[in-house]
Amino acid sequence: MNNAILQKLNADHKNIAKVMYCLRAQIKGFEDPDIEPAIAQIMDILDYISTVPERWHHPVEDIVFKKLLEKSPPHPEQIKAVLREHEDLERLTMELKNAFERVAMDIAVPVAHLYRTATIYLSRQMLHLDAEESVLFPMAEEYLEDSDWTDIEEAAQNIIGAMEDTSRLEYDHLLDSIINFEAG
Ligand SMILES: [Fe+2]
Ligand SMILES: [Fe+2]
């Protein structure tokens, strides 16, 4: 991948995937009644996802994929589905966040239901990354020209500019702490 924007999106995916593996490790504990779920770690993970991918990564992808749609590529339905999925995933993150907040406040939450929702969420996130990496990014590389990328970079400036250095650093630290977390 020679394109700087695609390289950045690909680097984001690597971090998102790492965070998802951490979430998977936490969810596994749900099956064992002797393991206390690490709610603070799960909340950190959901906080990360609702900020880095959802506020900074999806909006840039939206610009790339909408530009790609203008080029009449093959399988436009798949591109549209990925775009719609950003909204679905964002809604699911919010639902999970609410559910885990209730757990954190000791409000009874049906664990089996939560486990199922979290498992579906994980697989949808991973399939989403996979569709982008294996189909959409290569298609963007093939169909978009230099002038398109210049337009995309210009349009993405607002989003990139909105990531202030302080919050970016804060979320880099959060990522480190999520990845380095070890269940007591
Ligand atoms: Fe995406
Ligand atoms: Fe993505």
C-alpha cells in the first residue's frame, strides 16, 4: 500500500484488532462464574473504540469510500454496506457501553445476553476490518487517482485537525494500557 491515507487506515486497523483481541479475552471470562469480569478494562476498551475508530477512523474511511463510489467500481453494494456498517457498529458500541455501565453500577444485567451481544459485536468488528482490508482498500488503490487522493486529503483535514495532540496522546496511552493489561 503506497498511499499515505491507506497506510494510516491500515495502521489503525492493526490497533483496532489488538483492542478487539483484548475484548475477546475479557469476554471469555464470562463463561466461567469464578472469574470476575474486569469491567474497568472493558470500559477502557469501549472508550477507545468509541473515540479512535469512531470519531477519527470511520469518518476518513467514509470520505475514501464515497469517493470510490463516484468511480462506478464493481460491487457498489458491498461498499454501501460497509458504510452503513459504520453506523451499526457505532450503535452497538453505545449499547454495549450502556450495558457494561449498568454492570459497573451493580445493576442486574442478564449475563448470557450480554455475552451473546459482545460476541456478535466482536465478530462484526473483525469481519468489517477484513472486508476493508481485503476488498475495499485494494479497490480504492486501483480506482482512485492522485487527484482523488488530493481531494480526499483536503476533505480529511478537518477530521485529522480535530484530533488534538493532547487527546491523541491520551488515546495512545490508553491503547498501551489496554494492550498491556493483565488480568489479576
Ligand atoms: Fe470501517
Ligand atoms: Fe476501517
